[in-house]
Amino acid sequence: MQVVAFTLCKHRAAFRVEKVREVIRCASVAAVFRSPPFLQGLLHVRGDAVPVLDLGILLGMGECTADGSYVVVVESGVLVVGFLAEGPVDICDAGESTSHVPAGERGRAMDAVESVLLMDAAPVLLLDADKVLALPDVRRLRQQRSDVP
């Protein structure tokens, strides 16, 4: 299994490579008035306005640093969303050595974790893009957007 791995608030995290559309060096993200703290703004990507979310804030891990940031653009069905990621961003072969997240470890961040990978003897949170976009805060944001005439 291949993953796109990155640093997220001093932790390593990853998405499955088939969910990642592209990785962009963080350019100017246009702020959105009265948006929740995890919505950093919109990024112009190949003619589309892509919302950029701070995974650290969304998952309760803290705010991502702006220095050396990237945007990992992920596709989930018809949704295209960018997530702030701290560098370096690498495509890695994670093999099949995964361990499932214990049920007792569930929490805000862990609701979006598919499993924990061991890569180079360090834990990497394998995030499920569909679960991240199904988190209550993101669902509310998507609902608010559809309510706008």
C-alpha cells in the first residue's frame, strides 16, 4: 500500500495515495469571512476554488505551522478538499504492516484514523479521507454552504 505521508502538529500522518489528487506548496489561501477556525480559506487549484482545512485544528491536535506548509488535495467522491500539511511530504510504501486503532483510543482525532502504520519504527496515523469529511464540524460546514442561495 502506498501513502502520502506528512507531518501534522509534530505527528506523522498519511492518506492513501489513491485519495490524493495532488500536493501543492502552500500558496496564498483566500480567507473566508466568518468561517470556523479549521477552515483556512479557499485556494485556486486548476480553475476550482478548493476549501483548505487545518487538520490539526479539526482533529483537536493544535494549529499547523505556516512555515514549510503544503496543501494535500484529497478527493472523496465528488468532494475535493485541501488539507494543510507540514513538510516534508513523501510518497511512501507502507507495506501491509498496519495495526488497527484500539476501540478505547477513539476520540475526536481518532474518529478519522483508519489505522496506525509503523514506518521507520515510528507510528504514522493513516487518515481516512471519507471519515475526515464526515466529521460533525465538516458536515455542518458543508450544510451551511448548501443553505446559501
